[in-house]
Amino acid sequence: MRAGRTEQTVFALSVLGRIKEERKYTLTPLSEACGAAVLTGSGQTVISAGNLTEQTDDGCYYVFYRAMNRMAAARGEALAVTLNMIMPEGTDQDELKGQIDRLASLAKMWNIDVADVRSGVSSNVLHTIFSVTCIGRLAEEYVPPVNAAGLSVIMTKYAGCEGTSILAHNKYETLRERFSRNYLEEAAALKEAVPAVRDAQAAVSCGAAAAMFAAGEGGILSALWDLSAGLSVGFEIDLRAVPVRQETVEICEALSLNPYGLHAGGSLLILTDEEEKVIAGLENAGIPCAVIGRTRSDQKKLLRSGEAVQCMNRPSKDALLAINE
């Protein structure tokens, strides 16, 4: 299998096709688009997991928000996080202390607990791998997926922000040949747009969000593909309506990457039949957003750019992974 997320066809056959037992406690369906699991028992619990495999200077931050964003998109309220961390041989103890301090500061910022930490060292890894699980409760009663055809698709923030911030660090020397130091510092600062918890809270508070999906690995294109698979709908998206920062465009151009396929952590896709209400709620919260298309009742996945319309191909691996080959 290729690096990165398991391909959808492989996932359907090797994962979904092999879990056939009746699910006694899990309310959410298992699918490519399932970013969090809602469990029922004495109460209701949302569990969301995120993993980081890219080498970067602040891995704990990125993986923390990958989990938090998925929790928020599932309308969950985070209560605690757990961390599993595997470090390469020779890692200094101060590095471990620094990562734990980072996790503790992030948890304090959101007033949640660090419920558990497990760490270890392995000769089989070249850089630290993090896995964060976010545990919480539903902010409201669980509602099964709706008939999602014919809904507006609203996107928050900008495509590729997380990937741009990581590239600005990982490929600094290469990019420095073309861009100024200040420009790359501004690109790296796009990591501040990675948290999407406020996005989800604003969408929920307006009462008009039918479904939400946290974008991530594979960029906006993969998020749309997963949305389609998870809700059994198609879509028609206007690529010219997808917000992209100039830093992302220029860095992707310099590295021959597709900005729509670059890690899009921080962006939320919101489905609604009351787009004006959702947009007003997001804008009142100071969150940039745009209507980028609509869902369809068939399975067609159409991308429009001006007068040109094409069927979307299965997304390739995230640009962060492709560039490291």
C-alpha cells in the first residue's frame, strides 16, 4: 500500500468489509467520512483520533488539533485527550519534556484534561510519531446522517493552511531561494488557522448545519471525496470559489504541488439548506467562509472552473507525502 491514508477502495474491502458484527454501542456508521465515533451506554461519548507522520517542528500541536477538529465537526465537546508517542533512538529527554509541556499547554487552553500519556522509543522510526485521542460528550442529541442531496457546501478558512505551514518549515532552505524570510514566516504562521473548533461551534450555534466534516490529509479534494462516500451523494464544486491564500498558491507553485490536495487542517466543510444563516453565524464569529458548491442526488463528483466541468478523479496522496518521495 502507498504511504498516507489507506486508499478508499482498499479501506472498503479490507476494513469496512471485514467488520460485519452488529454494533452494540456505536451510533455512528463506520465509513471513510467518519471522523469520530458516538457511543451510547450510560451516556454518550465522542471519541476522535488523529495521527501525525509528517516530520515538523511542532507535531504535537498539529495532531492535537486534528483530533479536536474531528471532535468538533461531530458536534462534540472535548473533555480530555490521550497521547501515544513513539520516538526514535537517541531522542533527548528534554525533547520528551518539551512535547509533554506542549500538550499540557494546549489542553489548558481548551480547559480539558490530559487523561493519559504513553511514550516509547523505537529503532523502527526516524522521527517522532504522535497519536492523540480526544474524548468528550455530545453538545446536543445525536442525529443520524440526513438526506444530504441538494445542500449548499460551505467551506471555512482557506485550502491547504496546515500543509503550507508545514512546508514553510520542512522546505525552508529550498523555498528560501525564491521567497524572503518574512514571507516564509508569514506562511509558517498559517498554523494559527489550523484549529477549527470555533468554526464548528459557530456553525452549530446558528442551528442550520445539516452535517460537518473536518478537512485534513489529502486536502479539500479528499474531504469532498470522503463526504460523498459517507453520505452517498455527489457534488458539483466551483474550484474558483474555493478560498486559497496567496502563500499557499505560490509555495505550491514553487514545489509543483496541487494546493487543493495539500493538507487542509483548519478548514471545515458544512452542508446546509440555509446558507445565508450559516454564513452570517460564521462571519459574526470572525471566521472566513465561502459557498463552494452543492451536493447532488446522484454519485457524480463534478469540478467546475469557469465554463469547464470535469469529473473528479480519485484523490492522490497528500502533497506533503508526495514531495518527500
